[in-house]
Amino acid sequence: MKVLSSLAIASIVTIVGSTAAFAKVQTQVVEYKHGNTVLQGYLAYDDAIKGQRPGVMVVHEWTGLGSYVKKRSEQLASLGYVAFAVDMYGKGIRPTNPKDAAAQASIYKSDRKLMRDRAAVGLKILQDNKLTDKNRIAAIGYCFGGTTVLEVARSGANIAGVVSFHGNLDTPNLKDATNIKSKVLVLHGADDPLVPKAQVDTFENEMRQAKVDWQMVEYGGTVHSFTNPEAGKDVSKGAAYNATADRRSFADMRQFFSELFAVNKPK
């Protein structure tokens, strides 16, 4: 085993595997710790790029770190970022059905300090990576991950920006928004039944009151989980893939990143 980096008690990192995802994109499974909990993240980067580049922390959906978020990390790496998909649940905890996924997600949704602390350990892994430009870091998340990156922002994390894709927008303490140092982009399905209008309105007021630099883009005819083909196409279920919204939201994220990382920006 090869040690990537060492942290304070909270996180010890070890590379346990490496494969080539594409011609130039390299991936590594990275084990690290939050307290006594062993976590297993996923690092992706383009080895043809020399020197440091912007880093993007990627946070998974309620089913845990799986193939979908790994592909997104590889996609980011192919654009010139170093991407690290964090593990919020723990090594081997990958729910395979909605009941178990909801149970796992609720642990962190009901304990926002735990959610923030667990994400912070993963963020430090990315920050400490030799390929990462520590002054140019963002965090993105999907569904549960979108909620998580907004909590990372509310914790006062010193990063450039966060992007939530179809995430819940609620938080127990609205005043925590005054801690936000980063820019915020929310990419939201206008017809998402899991994030009702009242929640959207509360979030917008939260951002205004805290004078955050924020944006929200809503996609018409779009419900929850719109970026993931595995969500199917039945809109009546409240969660469905929308190819147009997927394409547009990814382009909106890239535009956001071009602003955050204006100097020597990736491809």
C-alpha cells in the first residue's frame, strides 16, 4: 500500500487500487478515516496535465458512492480537474434499495454536524493532494450530495464555490448561511415534488438575508434526480432522468467553474 497523505487523527489516507478509466484519466480508490470509520473515496485525474489544477469534491446520492458518481468524477478529470468523490457512509455501505438508502441518508440529514464533519474530512483529502491547487477548489453533489455541499458551504468552508444538483435545500439553522464564504449555484427541477416551493422560497430568503453570492437555475418540466439515467423516465414517480436538463445543468456548472477558476482554467 502506498500512502497518499497523512492527516491529523481524523484521516489517514492509503491508495488501495489504481486503474486507467480513459486514455489519460487515471483513477484511484482511496481509503481514509473519519474517527474510527473507514471510508473509501474515488480519485480521478488526467495524468497528461502537468502541475496543479483546480480540484472538485464530488458527493454521491443517497445510494452511496457508486458507478454514477465515479463516472461524473472521471468526466470532470477529462476536463482538466482533479476530482475526488467522497464517501459519506463508510466502506462497503452502499444501499441497494430505497428503504435502506433513505435510512442511511437520514442519519446525516438529522445530524448536520456529522454531515459537515464527514464531508470536511473528504475535502481535506482533496486539498492535500499534490495535484490540487488549494486556492481553486469547488464541491458538487447530487441529490443527498447536493444537500451535503450546501451544508459544507454553511459550515464556512474556505472553498471557491458549491454546486447542488437536485438536492434538498433545507437546513436546521438558517442563520448558518452567514458563515458562507463560497459562491453558491443550485440546479433545480422546477417540478421537483421532493423540494416544494416553500422550501425553495425559504432557501432564497436564507441566501438573501446572509448576502450570499448565489444563483438558482430551474429547469421546466423537470423533477428530482434529473441528471441520472438510472432514475428512469416516469415523471409521475417524482424522480426521472431528463436528458435536456442534464445537458443544460452540466453546462451551467462549467460556466460557473469558468468564473471561479478564471486564471489558467482547465479545458
